[in-house]
Amino acid sequence: MKKRTLVVILVFAMLLTFVAVSSAQSGPPGSGYWFGATHQNVGDANASVQITAYSSTSNATYPYTPAALAPGASINVGPSDIPNLPAGFIGSIVTASDQPLVALVNLTNRAAGGNGVTGGLAAAIYSGIDGASASTDLVFPLAKNSHFNKTTTFYLQNAGASAASIDVTFNFKGVAYPYTTPSIAPGQMVAVDPGLAGVPSGNGNVGAMSLTSTQPIAGAMIEHEAVATVGTVLQGSSGFAPAQLDQVVYCPAVKKSFFGRTSGVQVQNAHNAAQDITIYYVDSAGVEKSHMVNVAAGESTTFINDAVIGNGNFSARIEGALGNVAAIVNESELPLVNANQTSTTYNCQAESTATAKASYPAYKENRFGRTTALQIQNIGNAEANVTMTFNAGGTNYTTSAQKIKSGASGVFVCVSAKSIWSGTAMPNNTLAGVTIQSDQPIVAIANEASWASVNPCSPNNGTGSFDKATSNAFNLAP
């Protein structure tokens, strides 16, 4: 059977200080960053999996063959799982399988299992990229250069068959800043930040990035503190290939002063001319309100604390009047109440990529102090009936049908304690792969956060918590 490939960019060193690709960039501050790459088999048969780690600083590779992965099941691959992976490794992964896989990469510096550093609170999640979805053209709606102590670094992996350089363009306030990377071999990764292209630093320096290459590229954006002794914030998202762009995109969760959380929606005009871009906010009852702005080609704009809506948790639909748009959502605690900021990022999703089925590889139910909330948006024209099947330890636990109004989102958190099951309830303290099935097209995200141990469903945003992390679910063919 034909092998399918998945590219998973790993951007942080294990145990040692982050190694910058060039002296002109610093990347996330501090030390102790490490990764976990969770893979889920979304095929119909056991998956034979081969994982290869590629160093970004040499031609070294590190192969690993895990046990066969059952349909619906997940495995997590960390630094200690890959034989001979050296301390201080920084690079990328290519996963090959004879069944379709989806994957998430969790990046953090928190202390656990001999990894991380004391006081490390940073954590981010982003999606692994299917080899077929890598592209010679990518866009990223958000780029920062020391904007209120936040900077973005872009990790770009060669998913092609030949060595290649990458032509990068940052668009900031109507000015284009080009940069060409060194040549990188197949499977390898290179890191780029706005400073390499000469983008000015300081508050207000927010823009977008796009790239082209002769070889297909997989890319991830990591937003981090510009300066810190120990990193406390990471936010991750993946780049948008042409097949992931559309004139209409959906964002399952947009917040305005909702339990101390507020979202900024960053929208990039991916069309070749200036166009009006409209955001439609939809509440849980399906009522919508809108706001329109005009955005130049290649540029981006931010919707935050929008006056057209009151406080609350909304879903959103974004439409370009003439052509494609790309969008991400940044969520933060505003105003800052606790000593450490908790921020998170996810990709909004093109209407053309939505289906009636989705999966998420790493749902956590009070697992090592982490709990996941699923937010599922119904983008169909009728009320949706949605079921969720959690595969935990080889056992499936399925909910009864949950109703979500057209355009709105349903939130599902602490599900083990809810009366939503068609049979046996999923146990607490669980790591599961979840499959979502609907009778309407859906898009979904998962928000993972630390929770108080005394009451596992009470948010803990105090000094003992660490960064929330949000990632997209993966849409599948029904």
C-alpha cells in the first residue's frame, strides 16, 4: 500500500538553550523547550508508521519506527522516543504511513519528565501538515517585530525532493520587506523572523508574511516574547496554502471580555487587489452582527474589541468581496490580571475545506492537570446533530446527538461528567483521540488549558498555571 507522508516541524531544543539559525535572530527566549508530536490514525486499518527527524544544523537524521497504530488511536512521540536524538536537537520531522494520519505538535518549556525549566509556562500547539498540503506558495496573516514584547518566528520546512531557497516577503504598513533564506535540503527546516528582512521593531509593527519557493514548503508560525529570561508565552499556527484559502472562512471561537478572555481576529487579504473584508459575529442563538473594512492586497487587518458586539463568546464568518482571505484568531487575557499572560492562537478555516466529519488526536480530560474544550461550529444552513466518539485506551465512548444552530458553535468541556452519552461515559483522567460526526458541515477547534486539581473543571489562571493552547481539528471525508 502507498505510503502517505506528514511533515511535522519541530522547532525547539531539548534541554539546552534554543539555537538560533543566524545571529540576526533570537527565536523564543530562554531555554528548556521540548516537543510532543501526537499522531492519530484516521484510516480504516492498522497503520505502519515511520518517523524521521531531520537536524536543521547538520545533515544528520534520526529514524524511529513505533508499534502499529490501530484505527482511531493516537500515539505521542517525544524527545526520548526517537533513538539517539541528541540534547539540543532542533529540526523537523517527516512521518510516513500506509494509512492517513493527522498530527499535532505541542511545544513547551514547562518542567515535566526531565524536560523543561523551572518557571517555564510557555506552551503552543499547531497542526502537522500533510505532505499533499505543502505548497510552493504560503501566506501567514500575522507577523510581529517586538510589538508590545511579542515577535513572530516562522519555521519553514522543505517538503520537496530537492534543495531549495525560500523567497519571503513581509508586508508591514504598505511596505514590502523581502528576504531569501539559505538553501535547505529535503526534510530540513529554516527559521525566519521579520528582523532578518529589515522590518522595524517596536510597538505598532504588525503585518503579514507570504512566501514562494521552487519546492513545496510546510510552515509554522510561533509567536513568543521578544525578551524574557524564562519564556512564559508561546502561540502557534500553520501557514495557508492556496488549497486552504477561500473567499469565505470560519472561526469557531471569538471572545470579547468573556471570563477575562478577548480575541483578536487577524485577517489577510490573499487576493491580488484591494478588497472589502467583512466579519460576521454569530452568537449561540444564531444572531449575527457585522463589520467591514477595506484591506490592500497582501496586507492584514485586526478585528479586536469590536464595538458592534457586546461581551461574550461568538463564532465568526469572514468574507472577502472579491477573492480569497486567510485569518487566524489570537486570544489573550485582557486586561492582564495575573502575573503571567496566557495567550493562544488558531487558524480560521476555509469554507471549501469543511466536511461533516472531523477528528482531533489529543483530547485531554483532566490529564496531568490539562483539560480540553472542543468548540464545534455548524457552518451549514440547518441545525446540526453532532456526535463525538472518543477512543481512549482502545475503547470507544460515543455521545448522543448534540444540537448546534446554523452558524453558531457548541462548546464541549469536562464531557466525562456530562449526561451526553449514548452508553458508558468516558472516564476522567483520559487522553483520547476524538472523531466528530455531523449531519451538517462543521469546523472545530480544541482549547487546552491547565485546571485546578481540587475541581478539575474550574479554570486555574493563577501563578501555577501555564499557557493555554488552541489548535484546529482535522476535517475528514465522511
